[in-house]
Amino acid sequence: MRKVELSLKENQKYQIIKKLVETNGNKERARIKLDLKSIRQINRLIAGYKHYGKEFFVHGNRGRKPKHALTNEFKNEIETLYTSKYFDCTYTQFTEYLAERENIFLSVPEVGQILREKYILSPRARKITKKNLKKKLLAQKEKSKSKNEIAKIQSSIVAIEDSHPRQPRCLYFGEEIQTDACIHLWFGNFKTALHAAIDDSTGNVVAAYFDNQETLNGYYNIYYQILTKYGIPYLFKTDKRTVFEYNKKGTTSDEDNTFTQFAYACNQLGTAIQTSSTPEFKPRIERLFESFQLRLIPELRLANITTIEEANAFLPAFLDKYNSKFALCIDNTKSVFEKQPSLQKINLTLAVLSRRTVDTGHSICFKKKHYRTVNSVGTPIYFGKGTKCMVIEAFDKSLYVTVEDSIFSLEEIPEVQAYSENFDTILPTETKKIYIPKMIHPWKRKSFETFAEKQALKFSKELEKEAS
């Protein structure tokens, strides 16, 4: 007679019916214990016990594979796709990619079950999930006798653990600034991008700024706050996305080439930039956004913040409060920030540079508006068609243009005159001298073009390296 193993519920039913038959007990009491609706069901169990014995209480579908069950080959295919192509996706993202790109239609629970059976967890898995799976794997490792199986289980244990080595802090304040942006529902009814920068040595949040999206303007404001409060940092660590990518697809203009714009500004001030696509490259800023989502959002809500302007005005007080509680003391750490530049130099360095050509109307088109060049006393200076020049939009939005080794201010040409010389009375006004800064090295068109070419070459080499 073969050995029969029952589940807890099946064994409870078996013991009650067995005792009922052996003692000729009360069927009504047995019905109540088993939570059945009629004595007829008790009679059926008694008849089955007498004819088949203990085996009768085993569920009929045990050991049978459902017709709609997924095959092992199909599960292996899902595992291969995830580990080789979609390894950094959550279960939900992976399910969407399977439908969009692989023409495989599964639900998120089905995908999760398949991957968990293979001991593969989502990148967003909670600590308790990882802990429970690790216990299960350790138990299997103790029971296993095969060396290959033990090695496989051990590799699974390492994979679900925090496999990133602990990184020491930098020694000096200002030696490494980690920066990034997080798009989230920080306040109000629309998502905004919070740009932030944190010092690796002290954990001091040195700057923060809200914008509609992750933009060059957002990072320029971050850099501006650091320069005016602390000085010039030694190194920026950030990712390769958006503002720090070399070029957006389908565009060739300098304004869209935001990585070169920001890198050029950093190059002129003496700050190095390192970029990487992996979050582990800048763990402190990644962790900061998790903390901010827990602490900053309630603060903004309680302060009734609804606009970006209000949020940016609120941030300095919040950062002071946050740093006083969580950051290490700056006074105990040597600062390696360089001397703070003048506000004028910061304004002129954090600029957007754009190459332009003078058109047939002796004007320059910039952001769908036409401008003419004027000198320091407001006299228009005209250049011939095809003259190459460099438009500079300073941090305070002032516009200048360099032609060869000379610099001029830009004056917008309106579509309609502001007043009529024939019908309006024009009062005499004093001639105002227009401020035009001295020609400085960062504004020379040749130096910018040389830097842009080097960035393009560097970017193409990185793409080739990643492809290989």
C-alpha cells in the first residue's frame, strides 16, 4: 500500500471521519466540525473512507498539471528575456515590454510568479521580500548535496542581496558634488522636476531648484547657488540623461546640445564632470530623493505651496532645516571649494551659446525673434549677409553677440513700431549707455567650436565602447 500524504485540512477531515466510523459517533456533530451543509455529505465521506481509506481524502487534482498552465520551455524563455534584455525593469515594465516588443501577452502577477520561481526579484522589491527569499534559499542550500546546485543557490543568494560595495565618503567638503533631478508630484496637481546637489563628504544638500522639466536652466540654477554660497567645486557626478546627453535626436542646434553647454561652463570655471548611467555611481543623491519624498512633500503641503515660484522660495529654509538635522558638520571638514567668482563672471559664464548667421535684413534670428546689433551708445551696427557670429544668452537672460573679436548688445526688432514719428509727440530723453561686457575667452566662437568638436568625438567613442 503506497504512502499517502495529506494537507492539514485534508488530514483534519480524515481524522474526524475515521473517529466517527470507529466510534459510531454523532454525524451532526461531525457535520458542524467540518462546516458542511447536510448529513448527506457526511455519508459520502464515510462511504469513501470505507472503500478507499486514507487515499480518498487526497484532492483529485493533486499532481495534475492544468491545461492552461505555462510550459517550462516558455518560462525559461521569459527568464532569458528578462536576464539578458530587460534586467533593470520592474515586473510591470517588463510585462509592458513583452506585449509591445515581444508580442507576448501575460499579466503582471503571472510574470512575477515566473520570475520569483527562478529567484529573480524586481529592482523595486522590498527588504522583507528579499529577506524571505533569502531564508528559503538558505534552507534549500542546507538540504542540497550537489556542488553544482549549491553553487547555483549561492549565486541566487548573492543576486538578491545588496551586492553594491559600501563606498567611503570623500575626504574634503567640495571634492565631489553629486547632482540629479527627480520628476515627481511634489506639490499641487502637476509633476515638477526637483534639481538637487549634495556634497559626498558631509551629506550637506548644497542646492535645490524646481523646474517644469529636467532642464539646463535647472542645473544652471543649481550651479549658481553653489557658486554664490560656497565657491567652485572640484567635481560634479551626474547621469548621462537629458541635460547631460551630448545631443538630442534629430536636432543640430547648439541650444539643444545641452551637455556641451553645461560642460563648457564647468570647463571655464574649473569644475570637472563625470557621468554614468548607473544609479550606484551617485548613491547619495539617489537616496536623498527618497528622503525628500518622505519629508519635503508634507512640508510643501502644510505650507500650502501650489506654484514653482512659491516652492523655490520655500526651499532655502527647508534645506537649512534638513542640513542641520542630517548633514555632518561642515566646520570639522576641510573645504576645497575654490574662491567664489564675482556675480558678473557667474552671470556671463552660465550662458547658452548659439551659432548664428546674419540674414539679408542685417539681423539675427534667435528664438523666433529678430534682433539687430547695437554698440554701447545704442547705435545700430550692420553686418553683411552670411557673417558668422555667436549669440550669448547670459544667466540673467541678457543677450549679446560676438562677431570675430568684438562684442555687441542685441536689440529686438519689433513687428510694429512702439510710437509714430508723424502722429506721436516724442519727448527728448537722455541717451542711456548700454552695458556691454569686455570680450572674454569663453565667448570666442572658435574656442567653443573646438570644445564642441572634442565633446562630439568623446561621445562617439563612448557609444562605440558601449556597443562593443
